[in-house]
Amino acid sequence: MSAGVTPAERLLREGNFAPAKRLLENESGDQHALYLLSLLYRHDDAYDRELEVVKRYLETDGSDSYMRARLAGHELPLFDRVVP
């Protein structure tokens, strides 16, 4: 394991998404953990949970353009939502 790789990131790299998600859900406030958690929720089509995480992320860093774009995507009607 290289320096700086968290246990959740290791699990993600191994394809163990459910355990990684549980770890990330317990790392409240960490921006990188929130970013990864938002990706996992989007992967699982859990858009309501992703929206919660995106809003929490933007509370700490409102200037993040990627997360602002994700928030804008949530404001679209469901049938117009495109998940890149």
C-alpha cells in the first residue's frame, strides 16, 4: 500500500464498494471522504443520499466547481439527469 492511501481507498481499488462506503460514512467532515462517498452513492443510483453529501461538501468548500456542477445536476428533472 503506497503512502497516503486510506483504508477506504484501498477497498475501492479492490472493488469492495460496500465496505468502503461504510468506512466513508463514518469519516464525517473529511472532504476527500465526502467526494468518494458522493461517487459511491451516484454509482448506486442513491441520488438523495448523493445530494446530502454534495451539500455537506459545499458547506465547507462552496467554490468547488465539480461539486457545484453535481448540485446543478440534482436541480434538473429526473429524466434529464445525465450521470457522466
